[in-house]
Amino acid sequence: MNIGYVIKTLRKQRKMTQEQIALEAEIATSNVSRIEKGLRQPSQKVLQKISKALDITPSVLYAASELPIASIPSFLENHKSAVLQEHSHPIDLNADTSALLKLFHELSPSNKSLLLEQLKTLHRWQISTDVDVDNHTCMHRFN
């Protein structure tokens, strides 16, 4: 398992420093350094924090760590490309959107699932309803 090498490779691909990762993950920079050098194996909690800082799932880090060292950079690059293609439509990152993303990112996995279900319900309601925000009127669509 080359988890430290994977973290270092991904960090460099993202053009981040150990200090940036440590700050985002709320861990010591020396801890990031020891993990990257293979002197320390991260706990599950620390790995989740580092994954969050690198904007990747722990499962991708684990999958990459099982590959031969020479294959890791291209695997991570391909993973990044797949994510970019999946989310290629433009997103307006205004203050509200940024705040939502930050808050969502800080939720527990179960609360994220709950919020997503609630958003889907709200979205379905919005689609089935004509809402005129300016006039504060609502007309239900009957199909």
C-alpha cells in the first residue's frame, strides 16, 4: 500500500503544498509530511480529512494505493478527467452557492444523504408547480 505516495502525487497534481493540505484537513504539516514519506499510516479519520482537502473520496485513494507506483499518476489524472467530464456544465459560484457547498461539505454522510433527499423533493415540487416569486403566487400544474 502506497497511500503516502498517492497523497503526495495528488497534492502535486493539484498544485497544493503540504501546508495547504494540513490547513484544509486541520492536521499538522509534519503529519502530512510523515504520511507522504511513508513514515506514518494515516488513521481513517485523518485519511478522510486529507481526502476532503484533496477533493477526492478515500476509496479512490485506497484504489490508487493498490496499483503499481508507475501507474498511480495516470490513474489519478484519469480520475480527475472523469470527474471534470461528469460535471462539465457551468456552475454559478455566487456567495449563496459557495456557502451551500461549504456547509454541505461539513455535514456527516448521513446528513448529506438526508439533505439530498430533501432537495430532490423540493426540486420535484418546484417542477410540478409554477412559482411566480415576484407576485408571490403559486399555481399547481395538473397533468
